[in-house]
Amino acid sequence: MEGKRKKLFYGWIVVAIGFISMALGYGVRYMYPIFFIELEEKFGWTRTQTYGSFSLKMLVYAFAAPLAGALFDRFGPRKLFPAAALLIALGLLGCSQISQLWHLYLFGGVLIPLGMVSLGVAPHSALLSNWFVKNRGLVIGLAAAGLGFGGGFLPRLAQWLISNYGFRWAYALLGLGLFLIVAPPTALFQRHRPQDKGLLPDGEAPEREGTAVAPRPRLDMVVDRDWAETEWTLGRALRTRRFWLFFATKFLLLIGVYGVMMHEVAFAVDMGFSKTTASWAFGLTLFLGAFAKIIWGGMGDRIGRELTYSFTMFLASVAILLFLSVRDPSQVWFLYVAAGLYGLGYGAIVSILAPTCADLFQGKSLGAIYGFSLVAAGTGGALGPFFSAYIFDTTGGYTPAFLVDLAAINLSSALIWVVAPRKVRLVVGRAQARARQGALAVLREGEAG
């Protein structure tokens, strides 16, 4: 028995594969700004034209997300994830052959996001929520840290490949490498639910007939039992006010976050910084965002989703104001401070909002429900960069756009308190505190008696 107890819980293998899959498959989106600068110089396209393909990508991602979630619920990761990696690879190979603007829109705006959404946050959040309950935020944050690590590494790799081999070979090599790294482990080793391995969530072994070992009491995390015990389907969730408030929270957040982040490289170049410096700053944003996902996921499990989310949005807001304070290339360290702080702020997106959805709508249809919420994320993520590009082309600067993004982020921060996941389920830290208080109350009653 002791040997079995010390055996590595297979859920951690699921997390590790998820980290790699999201680092490469989902991190592709962060290469777009690096390639856009090259494409603008090569073909003479405007910023609105190039970023229009990114906005299309986000819209395709948004409206394909419910389908991707439903496909995950039905087929599981071993079939869906390798197919998704193939779609991304084909999209990147297609981009290596572009000569017209519509080629960029077809391969970068349609094919790649169809693969990304099937290998992205919605299916992985549902997958990890099957395997972990008590430390759901931390675990999703660990896997989602792959987004930041991939996002920090891939733009630098893309810049190096472009500088040495040109943008066409860069696209092709990235596509081939992604498929070879992601598809085999997901097909061979990923598992949909712990029951597939004869396990229970959080590594608790199932009860065996005849065993003398009593199962550990489960921590009661439920506040609203009627809500928590509802058999949630997508249709049922869509009929609730709370879902649409959650939807609005994500929509406003992605307008603000992507309206700034997808223009960070172009903003720095326009301020007179070199492309290398700009890509390093962008990489810093994404690398710190990766660490932040782990930190904020764990913190959300301890002090609550709402408080953690609002604090991180405050950090992102300060970072935007710092970006707007940059005036010339002599302020390089100021740029890096703003970029790093922004990474720490935006890093809460997945590690707070994905567990929030699981707290609210836990069940067999979680993939479809969270996938539908990504319509908000994708639409907001499409509008934010597009409007920032349009305002830049119209006014010649980013200040008005970034101020709009700042307002959207703060509205999102306020809305999470109205969504109030704490009123459905407590996070593990709060539940443990409640259990301790209950035990102390019983002890005091016993002493008084």
C-alpha cells in the first residue's frame, strides 16, 4: 500500500503534456506581431490590413470554441489534440507560401485558429478540471504557464529564424516542429478522465473491496448546494444571468488586454526602439505572464478568484500607464518595467477565469460551456487589436486606444465581483478556513458543556 501511495499521480503527466501542447499550439498566436512587421515591409500592407488577419483569427477562434469544447467532451484529448496540431502545422506551412493579403487571412486567420482552439484553453481547462478539484486554479495555472513560456520563446525563435532564413522558412520550420513535438505525446499518453486509469480526482485511490483503510473525508467547498448540484448543460448555463455576466467579464478583458499586448512590439518600434529590443520586451511580458499564471492560480485557490483577479488587473492598469509614459529609446529600462508588469497582470486570464467557470458549471458539459464563453474572449480579442490599429492609423498614435483598453480592463475587474463564484463554491483555502472555524466552534461548545 505504501508503494502505491507514493506512486506519481498520473494527473501530473496530463498537466505536463498540457503544458507542452499549449506552449507550442496556443503560443503560436504570439508570433503574429513579429511576422506582421516583416509582412508590412515586404508587401507594403498597412497595420490595419495585417492586424485584420489577427482579428479574423480571433473571431474564428471565438465561434469555433463551442464546437471545440463539444468535440473534446465527445472524443477526448487523444483524438482531438493531434488533429488540432495538424491543422496548425498546415496553416503555418500555408503562410510560408503567401503572396497576397487574402492568403494571410485564409491560413493565418482561419486554418491556424481552428487548430489552436482545439488545442487551447477550453479543452485543457475541461481536461484538468476532470483530474483536479482542490487545487484546480494552481493546476490550470501550471499548464497554462505553457502559454507564456511558448509565447516568450516562440517570438524570439521566430525573429531569429526570420533574420537568418527569411519569413517563409520560418513559418515552415515552425509548423513542422510543432506537429512533431505535440502530436505524438498527446496521442499516446494523454487521458480524458482519471477513471480511465482507475483513479479518482486529486490522486485519491478508489476504495477497494475488503480494505481496512477508511477514505479521507472530503472537504466541503459548496456554498450554494442547489446551484452546485444542478446537472449543467450548455443550454441550461445559457439561460442563467451569471453566465452572461461571466461572458461580459471575458469580453471586456480581452478587448483591453489584447488591444495593448498585440501592439506592444509595434508600439516599441514606433517609439524608436529596435525590433530586437521590442521583441525582447514582448518576450518578457510573456515569460512573466507564464510565471504569473502559476502564482495567481495558486493564490486564487487560497484567497479567492475575485480578489486575485482584481489585484492582477490593477497591475495591468499600472503597466498601461507606464507604457504611455515612454517617450524615446533612452527609456529602455522603463519599457522593460512596463512590459514585465503587464505580463504579471495579464497572467491571471486563464488561471483565474478558467477555474471560475469550473467552479460555476462543473460537470460533463464543462468543455462546451467554457468553449462558448470563449466566444466572448475571441470577439473581444478580435476587436481590441483591430480598434487599436484603426485608431493608430487614424491618429498616428496609441494613447487614445490604450486609454480605452485601460477602461475595459477595469470594468472587467469590477464585473468579476458580480459573477461571484465565491457564492457557489469556496476555493480550497477558504473552505479549509471554514472547516477550521467549524471545528473550533464544536470544541468550544464541548468545553462549555
